[in-house]
Amino acid sequence: MTDARRFTGPQAGSQKYDLLTAISVAGLNGSPGFQTSMMRLVALVTARYNWARDELTVGQREMARLWSVDERTVKREIKRLTTAQILLQLRPGVRGRVAAYRLNVAEIHRLSAPVWERVGPDYSDRMARQAPAAPETPPRVVHVDFAAPRPETPATPTETRADPWARTLARLEQLEPALHRSWFAALRMAGCEGGVLQLRAPSRFQAQYVQTHHLRLLTGTAQLEFPGLRRVEIGV
């Protein structure tokens, strides 16, 4: 996977429309349940996605009102979208805080690629240039049916490891590949006690930089794997 895209700059407007089109045509090419999910996602993204921060932070009650459903339906829908990896969870909703999610652009491209030509050759060319990563195998039509379980993909060695810090690093690698390579990969867990995760960095500069610039992302991601986590401390 390549680095995460930020939808800002002179071409941001057209890129947003292209991504929303990709979500729409992928949904129309799928099962009735998948169509409904993609329609709901388009409405949610159009209304509330924070493009500058590349995240979606909306409470379940607000989603239910927007979708004209109850909150139980919202929970099921978000579960489907995260299981399908169309949405990536950035941080959980804990202590009254709303959960945050990010669109998985690479997965949206993968699901919609077989039907880009149906939109038009100009659209297909643009999407091919914007693709986060070149496919390793020829594209194939994939019908996502939320009524059936998603086929499991082979897990990486990091993802199969049992400790929560390894799983946290795997999440960070998926969310922010460049930041993971530059700042997170070298961090080592020293302990976790009393809701405090203690990490060790290779240098004082790296510890201070992560603490200053990337602590919010690191803490939110770690909270998904460390129940009850209150803060992260980084030393050397």
C-alpha cells in the first residue's frame, strides 16, 4: 500500500467527486445489501467527511438520523463497512468521545476498478492515475455481499502475532504507511499498567517528535487494542 492521500490542493474537488463516483458504481455493481451500504456511505461522506483531516467523526445517533434508521442498524452497518475494510477505524469511541474512521481509498479503488469503464474512458484514465497502488494481479470483478462472510485474506506475520502492540503497529502501517516507516516501526513496548502504555524510542529526538506531532493518532490506534488505555508515554 502506498502512502495515504490527503484530498487537498487544486485538484481536490475533482478527486473527491471521482472517489464518491467510485463508491457509487461499486455499490451499484454489488448485491442489494451492498448497494444500500454504499448509498448510506455516500450520504455520510458527502455530509460529514472531514477532507482536510481525512477522517469521519460522527456519532451513531446522528448517523441514525441521517440514514432514517435506528442506532442498532448503524452499529451493524459500521461493522460491515469496517469488516469489509472500506472504512478503517482510527480510534474508538470511549468515555463519551465519538469514534473516528477513514475511507480506505485503496480498497474502494479495488472494488470499483472493474466498472470504471462504464462511467467513461476519461474517468477510467483519471482513476488509474490516482490509484494508491498498482494491482499486483489483473483486476477482477468482485461482488461484495454483506449477507455472506467476507473471504479471509492471508494474514501477515505481524497481524498473526498475539500481543496488542504488534496489532497496534499493524493498524498504523495500514492507516499511515509513511508515518509507520519513519516514526512508529522502531518504537518498542516497555509495559502497560494502570491505563498507561509505556514505549521506548531509539532516540530522544524521535520520542519527542512522536509525542509532539503524532501522539493523537498513536493513542487512538492503541486504544483499539489496549482496553482501558488512558495515555501513552514515550521514553528512550
